[in-house]
Amino acid sequence: MRNVYVLGTGMVKFGRYPEKTVPELGGEAALTALKDAGIAIKDVEMFACGNLYQANAMVGQRILQQIGQTGIPVINVSNACATGSTAFREAYLAVASGMYDTAMAVGVEQMGKQGLLGGAGGGDPAYSVEGKLGSGLMPAVFGQAGIEHMRKYGTKPEHFAKISVKSHKHATKNPFSQYRNEVSLEDVLNARMVAYPNTLYMCCPTGDGAAAAILVSEDKLKQLAGGRKRPKIAASVLTSDPYTERDLTLPDVSTLTRRASRLAYEKAGVGPKDINLTELHDCFATAELVHYENLGLCSDGQAGEFIDKKGGCHPDLGGCAPVKESGGLLSKGHPLGATGVANICEVVWHLTQDERAKDRQVPNAKVGQAHVIGLGSACTVHILTV
Amino acid sequence: MAEQAQATDSGPRPIVPFLKLDPKPHLVAVKCGNCGSIFMDLKRVACSKCGSTKEKFSQVSLSDKGKVYVFSVVHQSFPGIKTPYITAIVDLPDGVSVRANLIDVDPEAAQKEPKQIFDMPVEMVTHVAAKDREGHEVIAFSYKPSKN
């Protein structure tokens, strides 16, 4: 496999765009990434497009019908919340394999204000089990993941709440974030309970948005970078949920993350201590806390202490091992298919001192990682280095 | 023929196939004859742990008692679902866990003192959850604190 680099990135600020279409959002992100890379759509040889809610409607082709129908191969990817990052990985594999020198990945989603995700289905509603045989809705599922940590290690709701406070503080520095308001610990703890221990501010919002990346081989990078620093994709790992005892009733978000993380560190030849910043999948505050341990940022049982000691904060806020400078899914937003590419954009911007991250730059960042989990389950970990 | 007989039956219906109502309500599952893993989806084609195919499976009846592993208190749900309620993952002694509502426990108290819920011994109870389009009663199961 060959080395692959991220030459350009683009992102449409996460938010609500009822007046726009999915191909429009994806096309805007793609054009920004192409401009950032200094190439045109005619230079792209392969395109992987991640989108969930229009997965049967050829979103990738419809984006090319907006920005340039060059006839290249297009793969439309759907992999739950890991949709965007899986599309990115497909583009990575296409270049790493030697088949293509220039590939594009786009993640795009338009969710609108649709409320709770999960549960339900067709058929007679009398046989819907939601609320009758417990809850399969995401706030409860991830609430239970946090409660499992409480059970094992005595973690308190305040620990989860601190994660939300930190995320919102980070988001105030990110112009691409859907929400940019600060919240206090009291605000978070006293907010409306959605599913214990997740209050409203511990749940990510729904929204719309898009992100794109241009991936190139080393030869292509030499031709096109013009001296610009561009990160190498040091590891691109995708896992699914292995058999574990309760996975089918209590989705196990940890085992597949741990496996992906271990494989990514091995492939990149780095360890958790080398990581300068992490974008992880904080769909709920409870999820972030368990992923501190899953990604090896702290030892098992130490995640509560890790957040207490500002482990996940930007250095300017007195933290170390910063997590989610972007504000994360909790504040930046989580348009499902866009998230996985947007996380990688954020890491790239820190590693290249891109002005799009200028107010929240992690100083001297050399190694960053982006983690995404799609329930059902799929997990990606990408490690990028400069 | 069994399916046809069920279709004309006017009695109550279980909300999920792994709940059997006769002779008294109980849960059933399939057990892998090779590795012993238990699954609640009765139509499964193979064991996702060891790969044995369904020829090795046998149907087993599960205990009506268990212990709560974890829970959450749901405050926001679909229209028509009364909140707050407790959703729980219950470990059965047979080696499988099920998801269900935990009843007869105050949701607010559970949030205040989550520790009291962990490992709580519970037993299964059934109730009418809805009526389907044909007018059949739909039976669901829940867990409540066990007396012993």
C-alpha cells in the first residue's frame, strides 16, 4: 500500500439549511476542497460519497451533476454514523492501492429537525416495541453506556456534564459549529432530562452539513503541494462489532472502538501519548467518557478523573491531550453522513495550521486522530501525521 | 399449517416472537449446540459467535427471573408512550440478556440512587400493551422487583 495524503479540505458550516438540497451542500463542500487542493474536478479520478438518508438516491452522482460530470467511478457509501469516515476510507484505499492518484471523499447530510433517532419501523404500530420493551432510542442506548461506566467505576452524572461544558466552550472558537454558546455545569445538570444521565445539553443536535477531502498519492503531492505542508494518513481502520455477550441487546460501542484504536496505533507506529489532538464520536456526553478509555487516552476506570483534571481541554483552558477542539458532535453538530469527513477536516486544519482553525489551534500539533462510531455497528479510526 | 392456525386465532398475540404465552408466559431463545451461545432471534441462520449453522440450534425456554445489569430513565419518547419510564438490560441466568421496561420502581428514585438498581433481582410479568388492527390484544413483558 502506498502513502496517501490529504491535499485539500472543505466544509459547509453545520446548521440548518432547509432551502438547500443534499447535492448542493455536498457540491459546495467539494468545490471548497478542490479549491483548497488547487485542482479541478477533472483532476479527480475516483469519488466516494457518504450519505445516509438518501442512500438509495445516488447522491455522489448528483453532486457530480452539479459540479462536473467527468464520468469517474463513484461509490455511494452508507454505514450509519460512520458513513462519512467510511467514504473517506474508500477514497484512501483507492489511492493506497495504486489504482488512482487523486480521489475525493464527501460526507453530506440533511436531517432537518427530525427529533429522536432509532426505534420504530413499518407494520402495525401495536407491535412497535419502543417504550414497551425498553428503549432502542439513541439517548437511552448511550445513556446505558454511561451507566455501565457508573456501575463499574462509580462515575457521576457531573463527569458527563463536564464534557458538555468543555465541548460548548471549545465550540465558541469554531465558526463551523452549529451551536456556539457556552453552558455552565449547572445549565447542563439542570437542563431537561432526555434519557438519564443524558440531559438535553449532553445530546448532540440533528442538523445539516457537508465536508469534503481530496486525497492524493505521494507523487501527486510532490507535483501539486507546492511546498505546502499536507498530512499523511498514517492509519485508516474500520471495524464492525465482534461477538460480545450483550451486544445484541445493549449495543457494545467499546469493543470495536478498542480494536480499531489498537490497530490504528499499530499501523501508524504511535501511541496515545503521541496524539496531540483527538476528534472522537461524542454523540452523547456519556459516549465521550467511555471513549477516553477506549482510545487509550487514559487507563480503564480513569475517565472520570481524566475529565476532572481537564484532560480533554485545549491547552489554553489548562488542559492536556485535547479532545474535540471543534466542539464535537455535541456542539458542532452531527449531520450523520458529514460527521466522519468533518472530523478529519478538523484534524487536518490543526496539523497544517489552517486558518479555518486559527482561534482554536492546538500548538505544534504533529499527530491527530479522528474516531467515529456508527451504531449497528461500525467504527473508524484515522490517524494523521505531519 | 401452524401459521395459518395462528392467523385465524382470535386470542392475544405476543409483541415479539420470542415471547410465548402458553401454557404460561415465558421467553424462548435458540441455543447453539456447539458453543452454547443464546440468541433471542428465533429465525437466525447461524451462530455469530462460533459460526455453527442452525442445524445445531435447539429452542430453549428461559428463566422468568434475572438481574438488572444497567438501565436508563427515558423522559422523551414517541407520541403515546408514557414517560418517564425505566428501560433496563436484564441478565438472565441462562446466559443471555434482554431489554425491557422495569416497572414498580420509581424512575426518579432510580436516577437519584442508581446503585440500588444494579443487580436488582427481578421477575418477568406480562400485560396488554396495545390492540392491533385486527383487534387482538398485544401482550408485552416487563420486569419488576422480585420478592425473593
